[in-house]
Amino acid sequence: MAVNTVAILTAGGLAPCLSSAVGGLIERYTEIAPEVRIIAYRNGYAGLLTGDWIEATEQVRAAASRLHAFGGSPIGNSRVKLTNVADCVKRGLVQEGEDPLAVAAAQLSRDGVDVLHTIGGDDTNGAAADLAAFLKQNGYDLTVVGLPKTIDNDVIPIRQSLGAWTAAEQGAVFARNVIAEHTANPRMLTIHEVMGRNCGWLTAATALEHHQWVKSAPFAEWMENAAARWDVHGVYVPEMALDIEGEAHRLKAIMDSQGGVNLFVAEGAGVSEIVAAMEAAGDEVPRDPFGHVQLDKVNPGQWFGKRFAEQLGAEKVLVQKSGYFSRSAPANETDRALIDACVRNAVDAALAGESGVIGNDEERGDELRTIEFERIKGGKRFDIETPWFADLLRDIGQA
């Protein structure tokens, strides 16, 4: 297959891989296929729908390696669902009566795009697959190669999403400073709310990173500077059944002995209970264009704080969210290695005309390969029986 023009877009929320993945793709094409023209659509599918793109010039290509040092996306993101016609019309991305898929397809055709690289989660890559199918039905052959971006690490059947390791590491850094606040207040209940709507992997991995730091940090073991006081005391993820009364009893003993309690809570933990309570009260449940409950408006962390504070005798409740901090970081060394491997596979697949999403396929022996779009799904659940998580719960006395 002859490839003349490659387009790149990033979409959805941020993750600590976007800048590095964009830079890596530009570097790889420049290295092995320098004749290929590279363009980037600004702000994801919003830029595609409006024809807002910019070319990777020789100057950009020469500086592409610099992108590895930064978080965010150098080409911008947005949350646009091509099949949500009403939302696209409301935002002025298409006109009334237009099909966003048809508009996007026409734009790709006008721009002469042969390969589209999407860097995003299951919604992003699903939209790309819909585009490819639409174009094929209309006689235009487009190769679409996606890279899996989500800090929740919840894409089926991909073992590890790009950026998730970094997000856990950065969430633990965030936790250290937040938990230090306990020295300003006796009997403080600190709730670290971690991103993770349906999957608890990030919360669990963040708690593990923090717990491992506590075990290795050179505490003086004097008054408030003691490992037990800075440690994780509870981890709550959507996949776990929650015994509020039992946990309150266990945590009350920790509060009495340590003078404070530190909880790591996934933003999706307890949401079904919160939504049920809102609906029973006749309140409207706020949802985004994808139909997801808007967790920032529901405030699960505050809910946990209210449920536990009185029973623990907390004098102060501090709820802090690490999401924007952790998802905006540059990729760490471990993620960089995974990004590099995926980028190389992505460019090879693109030049061979092979569409799909690049990742270690859990259903094919963890082989790094181009996974068929029809097998890509969101909502992978975190296995709470995973040995490292079971060990963590035992370590902190929650098991």
C-alpha cells in the first residue's frame, strides 16, 4: 500500500503518554519513511470535523524528540463522540441535518489522508473504526491504527494502556504531600480520590506505589513522622463490596491509635449507591455526552467523607483529587519503553495497511500486535484477586 499522508489525532482526557506518542510517531516516520507527509488534527475529532489541522514541518520533525519531556497533548484534545449527533450540532462542529461520520470522512478524503493514527481510549478508537468502515463503504480505503490511552488501564483485551504506570506513580507523589497535611490537624480523615469510573486498577496501583514508598522512606519514627501514620489505611475500588459499618469499626481503631486515617478511593467506588440515593430523592443525575455520570458533580470522595467522619470521630475531613495532577505528567521511563514499542508496531502496521489497535493482547498470550477493532472494548474490570493487590490489603490490615 502506498502511503502519502498520515494524520494524527489525540482525543478524550489526558494521559501521560500523549505527547510522547505523538513525538514517537513523528520520529519513527521520519526515520523509516521520511517522504510521508504528516498532519495533525487540532483538538481531536473537533479538529477533524472542522478541518483544523497543521502539518509537521521539517522543523517540527527535527524537534519531535523534545515532546517526550512533556505531559499533555501537543496537538490538543477534546471529548467529541461522532455518533452523538445532537452534541456535535450543539457545539457547532456540524450543521443541523449533517452526519458527523460523513463530515469527518469527507474531510479525511479532502485532505488525502491514507493513514489515521488515533491515540485514545475505547471511545476514540471505536470512532476511528466507524470512520474506516464508513469510508470503505463509500469507496475510500483508509488505514486506521490506534494507540491505547487510558490511565484507568481498562481497555479489553489490552494488558497495559499507555500512561497508566506514570499516572499511578504521580498519584503517589501527590498523596505524599496531601497526607503530610495530617501534621496540621489532629484526628484528620484524609481521602485521596483517584480517577477510575468503573475500574479500580489506578487506585490500587497508586495505593501500592505510596505504600512501597512508605516502607522504604527514612522516617524518624518520632511523633507524627512515623511510617504507620503516613501509610495507606484503606483502599476502595468499584469492584469491591463495601461494608461501611465493618470498615468504620476497623478504621476507628486506627484513628484512635494513629491520630488520623488515610484512604485511597476510586472515583467510581460507591457511585451506584450515590446515584440510587439521588434518584430516590428525585434529583437529576448529571451526565456527560457519552451518558456517563459526571463524577465531579456527584463527588464520591465527599460522600465517603460524610459516611465515615462521624463514626471515626474525625475532627477534620480533607478530600483531595489527584486526577488532573497525575494524568498531565510526562511519561516515565517504564511507559516510555512501552510507548516506543507500540509506536514502532503502529508505524509498521500503517505502512502495511493493517488497521487495529496496538497493544499486548491478553487473549493471545500478551503478544504485542495489531488488535482487531471489533475486539476493542472499554470497561475492563480490575481483578481484586490480583496477587499484588491482595498482598497490599493484607499489609494494611484490610483483608
